[in-house]
Amino acid sequence: LCGKRLRLLEDLLLSIGYPDRRLCQDIRQGFHLTGWMRPSGVMESRLDPPCLAKPDLLRTSAARNQELWSMCRSTGDPELDTALWQQTRKDVDQGWAELQDVSGQCPATGALSRRFAVRQGDKVRAIDDFSISLVNQTVGVQEKITVMTAAETANLSLHFLARKPGCKLLGRCFDLKSAYRQLPISQADLDVAQVLVWNPETGAPQVLGMLALPFGSSAAVSHFIRVSLALWTLGVTLLFLPWTSFYDNVHSLVTTQEDCRSAQACTFLIFQALGWRRAQEGAKAEPFAETFRALGVVFDFSLAPTGRMSLSNTPERGQE
């Protein structure tokens, strides 16, 4: 939470009458990985109860922990093992997790989940599987997750073309950096926030205690959607930003050429003022352009002055 201005966020949300009154309190106290997720009041109601209670999970976790411990080994690819361990070390160095000293033995308490690596192009991503531990089975939700897909960004673009004939449109994405890691886990659920990862340096399993929301927890998705929708609403309501928000960290902004500088300044302002870290370099921080990528889709505004635009899959999505 370092750098987060939660009092300011709370006051801004209160000033616009935002329904999710407990959001900032939940951020301060940390989010639960088990039990019923708190409804935001801004998403469509849908009841999906938990399949398992946390006490029942913990009563039967010892055998699952031991089985997972015995299965934890090298992938057979030293490069992949090293990349996953480097990301694990980064989590620790950033204060998002801590390595636990278990003296080479399977923990006797709590619930262990599994960390594994997934190649995404030339990158390796660490996934924390909270399904194998049944932690995800303890989660209950009262709302349907609200996301804005490429269709919403396309509709926003068409609105500009209809309202401003002959305009030149530009677009870009804004990504929060290490989005889930910017939010803490409740101390009450740290006992089920343990993940098992192979340590190639010692040639043995290592237990990592997560302190920030893990990527792979169904509860983490619900929590970050609440935050993402709150930030999106502030941008729309107070700064009149023409943007959309997809799941956790992708915000697509479309505007006219003459307004792009002020729109970008307002976007930077809301993230900086509230203490949310955003990507500032690389593919996730490309400047405004006639053609930009979001969610595996290429938005092409080169024909916007004629009232037209085109959408296509990215080459990578096309290959998939």
C-alpha cells in the first residue's frame, strides 16, 4: 500500500456518491481469499455460493499439502525453472511475499497452492494455482463480474465518429504495473496464501507466503474488479475521460487528436494522485496513435476522417 492515497480515494468516491462504500476500508484491512466476496453495489447481482467452507478446507489440507509437496519438482527445463524462480525472488524483494523457512519439510498447517510458469511469447509468467488447493472452492460471490470488452471500445470509437464527423481519432492503452500486487491480503487468510515453488538453487521445494493478491486466485479477480471499476468511474465522472476498463489493468482511451494531450494528462493525474503505479515503458506504454492494440485486437482509425474504422485480430491472436 506504499504510496496509496486511500483517504483521497475515499473522499473522491464519496463526493460522487459511489455505491461501494466499503472499498477503501477493505483495501486498508487487506482482501480475503476465502468466504463471501463483499458486493460492490455497481455490478449485476448473481449468487454463486462457495462449495467449501474454510474450516473444512483446513481440516483436510494436510494430505493435499503432502501430495503437492511430493509432486513439486523441476520442469526439466532449467531456463524455465530459473525464470520462475527469478519472478519469485522479485515478489520477495518487492515486499509482495516472503520466503518461509520450513526446514525442508511440508508445512503441517495452512493450505498450500502451486506456482508454475507459463510462456507467453518471449516472456514467462508466474501463475499461482489456488484451485489445486481448493482455496478457490471456498469463494462465494454475489455479483456477476463486469468487464468492458473490445466491443465497448469499438462502440466508444463509433460514438466519436457519429458525433464529430471528419475528426481524426487516436487511441492508446494504460496499464497498471503489477496490478494485483498493489493490493494486500487480509491477515486472516495468510494461512491459505502459501504457494509451493521449485527452487532451482537448492534443488528442493520452497514455500512462498503471499502478502499481495496472487494471480490465480478467483477472489483476487473479484477484488481487483471492484478497484478497477472505481478508478474507471472516477475518470469518467470527474475528468470526463473517454475510456474503458477490462478486468484488472487494461484501460483503453480513445479521443480526438486535439484532445489527446489533455486526456493523457488527466489519466496520468488520476493514477499519480491516488498512488497507483502504471507501466511507463515498453509495449504497455505506447503513445497515442491512429492504430493501437488492446485485448488482442487492432483498432485502426486511419479512415476516421471518412467516418470509418476497422478492427482486426493481432497477428499473435490470429495464430492462436
